[in-house]
Amino acid sequence: MNLEIFKKYNKPGPRYTSYPPATFFKSGFTPRQYIEQIVQSNNDKPQNLSFYVHIPFCPRLCHFCGCNTGISQKEEVIRRYVDAVITEIENVAKHLDKSRKVSQIHWGGGTPNSINLNYVEEIMAVFQKHFQFIENPEIAMECHPAYLEYKDIDRLQATGFNRLSLGVQDFDEEVLRLVNRAPSKHPVKELVQYLKQKGFRGVNLDLIYGLPGQTKESFARNIEKTIEVSPDRLATFSYAHVPWVKAAQKILEKRGLPTPDQKLEMFETGHRLLTDAGYVAIGMDHYAKADDDLTKALHNKTLHRNFQGYATRETTGQVYGFGSSSITQLYGGYIQNVKTSAQYVKEIEKHGLAPDKAYLMKENDLVVRQVIAEVMCNGLVDFDEIGQQFGKTAEEVKKITEFSPEKLNEFLQDQLISIDGNRIQVHREGFFIVRNIAMAFDPLLKTTEAMYSKTI
């Protein structure tokens, strides 16, 4: 791995969890407009339903966090929030075609496993009352291991969950202290073993590199411990320092952040150790074992990506988000709920829905989104194939994306991609800077002054 190459491309850019990115969403979207989009989505692809539930409560706040969350509230506040989520689900369900099946439910936050699991069971029961499920849906939750008991795993399994992601972030308790994060209550290896014994699949660990107190050597120890724990999947996220968005991150500046070069060394070390141990790099930031569904999807060029991460085409659905700040990702557009939990509850109690921002897709946006999704997920752009999907020629697709070979010259010279006619292939090394490559197909990038985290 040539670190000089990565230094060259380590520039700010979108993460492309959506296209256009959330920086393009506009305020003022109404419940009536939202219902129109829900109804229209019944006629769009994919037909599967994917649901996201946002729990914006944490027992304590990590200084690195960029999520929409706050300190856990009194029980009556959480009860009122859960009631609002249930109301929102009921109101959205009225407008969804009941022949459509659920392929994915994802719980995020915040810390979803820190609230009383009775609430989780209540919300899951609403989904089960209204909808049918595919044969092997993915029912997942992001969990903080500091608040995870073995009995909680049993209850989650009984409720229908079959995949958990453990937010370890770092095994070093001193690093966790510096970022105000509690360590795992039980040994992570034993938690993962128990999850596998209970039949959970795709068990994931999250690590972050670029935090105060971390070095190349300490991050190597993190990876070695992770390999020993042997999760099915792993995400190694680069800490995104955006204090203009999250003021609490300024605390980390005082505690000493690693330099960009040190972060790159951590990234390189982690990648080398994981791939040597048999893990396969999946798109950006993620790894999976060779027999995992994500790895199979990567090899079959059927990998997909949304705000919840990477998924297979089988579990991919249009995403309907519930809770404060949650984002609904439909074929025809994106709708984001109001940000704060208090305002969300008020909007639901008054209007039954709580949309705030939205972006409705134009025809050209759909084409660009497909191109960027193929780059980000499968490392391949076939202008002929994408043109056929939209009834256009390859040249028309190139025009819509404002593609020019000159935009890819540097990537070609650095042997990160190859071009064969109307087909562009991202090499394995190119996936390390895949956000940069995707930016070459984004005609909207030049129209915004939004600030983004760096690409590596």
C-alpha cells in the first residue's frame, strides 16, 4: 500500500450514503407531501420494505459522536417518544401496500439497547402486526456493549433480531476514557461467541481510528484482538472531525488528535492485518469473512449501500425511517424527520408525521445515483448497462454525469482504475479512495459549498 498515494487523495468529500448527499435536502416538506411520496413508492423498485428506527438516547455522550442523540431522559420522556414512534409507524403503514414484504429492520441511535427492552418489543410488535416478512429478513440493532447483558441478547432474539453490531470503538480503556466512552461490560469475545451460539448471523464490530491516545501500534493491538474475537463483519471507521457540526468534538482537539499521516498508518495497519487474517475488504471501511453474505454479494456485483450500511440485494428495500432525524430513502426521493426528539414528539402528536427536509429526485439524479452506487458498492461502471436500465444510450449517461476521461486521468496514472470502452473498473487499491472516484461522476459537487470530512 502506497501511503503517498493516499495522502494525495485525502481530501474532503461526500460519503455518498445517499445521492444527492443530505447537504442538498431542503426544509419545509409537509406531511401531505410525505404521504404522496409514500403512496408513490408502492409503485417503485425495490418492492421490499426496509425500516429504520432511531432511538436518540444515550446514558452518556461520547465526544467523538456525530449522531443525533442526547443524554437519556426520564422514563416518561422515553415513554412519550416511543408512543410517538408507534403512532408514526401506524400512520405510514396506512399508505403502504400490504403485499410488499419486509426484508430489513435496523435500529440505530443513540444507544437503542440502553432503553427498556419492553419498548423495543412494543415497536417490533407493531411491525409484525402490519406487515409480512421475507423468509430470512435482516433484523439488526446497533448495540453499545457497556449496556448489553446476556439476557438482553436472549430477549432480542425472541423478539426477532438476528444480527447485532457491537460498538467497541477501541479495546483500550484509556482511549475510551479520553473520549468519554464506557468499556464493554462483558468480554467482547464472550459476547460474540454467545451471539453465534444463539444463531445470530453477520455479527459486526465497530472500531474507530484517529482518536486521542491512539497510535499505529495501539490500533494494531485493536485489530489483533478483533481477529481473536472473530466477528463475521467489521467496520473500521475513520474518525470524522467536524466540530462545526458537533461542538463537543472540540474537546478532542485539546486531548490531542493523531495527525493525518498517523491516521493513514493506522488504516494501512488495520487493512493489512485483517486481509492477512482472511477478511475481505467490502467497499469502504468494511470487512467481512469470505463466507459472509456481503462478501458473496461483492463477488457477484450485487452489493448495495444505504444510510444503514452495506446490504445484499436480497435484503435491500426502500427505507422508511421512524423517529427523530431518521431519513426515509425512497426511489423517488429522501425525506428527513425533524431533528430533535422533543420537536419530533410534538409534530407527531399534532400531525401524525414529522417530516422536515426532503429532496425529490429528478430523472438525471436517478441516473447519477445509480452510477455512484455502482462505484461505491461494486467498483464498476458500465455505461451501456446503466443506460439500458434508464432507456438511454451510454453517451447520454456520460453527458448526465458530466463524465470526461480527463477527470479519471490521475486514477489511471496511479493504476487505481482501468477503462475498457464504456466500462470502468475500480481496482482493489482504488477502493481505498473510492469516494474520490465517485466524486468524478457527481455533477452537483461543484454547486455546493458544504463542508465534508476527508475521504480517508
